[in-house]
Amino acid sequence: MENNKAVVEECIVVEGRDDTVAVQRAVHADTIETIGSSVPSHVIEKVKLAASRRGVIILTDPDYPGERIRRIISEAVPDCKHAFISKKEAKTADGKSIGVEHAQPPMIRRALEKVRKPTNHPKAPPELSIEEVRAAGLLAGPNARERRALVGEHLNIGYANGKQFLKRLHIFRIGRQEFQEAVAKVKQQNEESSQ
């Protein structure tokens, strides 16, 4: 075990034992394992206790079950912070499996360094509209899904379908300028890679 690894004060919610091992290779941290996508009530109670005492970061797989777990826990414990690893960072070498347990320590550390906290300001209207997200080519058209994944990666909000992507922009209070800068970076990277 390396002594120079960063210490994470918050408990990190992961899906299983292999995810715990991967996180502990990257940082010194305690984890709470959901043990499946149904998230039993006793796990929710542990998360609530951890949130009240030291804080919680949710770090689940970038797939449908992982997003389902994230949603269940977020609804039960709204003060959780969120860390995201992209599908590319969480794939096995052969590309057949995706999960936090496959991410390299630097990817896990990066995700934990760029953690996002939802903000609940009911008086503040969302800055971005669905029309702006559509105009950026992130909801429909050729390669919208891929562009949305890349923009989500730049914004550290992870991949989501169109409806959930807009919701995350609002939940994490992504401003117009930050959004436009991320869209511009993705556009520039796409242009450079096609040359």
C-alpha cells in the first residue's frame, strides 16, 4: 500500500467488492457497497449515516445499472456528491466489460478530484434550455450520442441520454459559458481528429 496516496474523507459508494479494491488502489478511502442494483434499505441507511457524519461520493459504473443505483441513492440522500468515470476509462483491454473495477488508479483519482455536488436552488431558474442543447447537436442527429458523451466527460457529469443530460446540466448548475466552452472543445477535438 502506498503511503503517498490521497486520503478521501467522504465515504465512496460503489457497486461491489471489486470496485472497492480499485478505489483503494487509487486512494485511501472507505467505501459502501450497494451489492446489486436494487440497493437494499440497509445500504440506504448506511449511506444516510455516512452523509450526515462525513459526506458521500457516488462512483458507479458508467452503464444503465450504475446510473440506476446513482439515481436511487441520490433520491434517498440528495446531499451526495458525484464522481464520474467515462465508459472509455472503465473498459477492459478487450472492450468486453465496463466497470469502475477496470479503471486505472489515475482515472479514479481524476474522477474524485473533479467531483460534482448538486445544487438545489429552487428560486434560480435553469440557465440552459433544451433548445440550446439541441442546437449544440447533443440531442439528435448524426453522432449526437457520442458528442453528448464527450461533452459530459468535459463537464464531469458523465454520460446520460438526452433527457437525463439536460437534467444533469440543471442539477449541477452548469452555466451557459461552461457548457459552450465544453461544446467548443469537443468540436475542436473532432475537427483535429478528422484532419
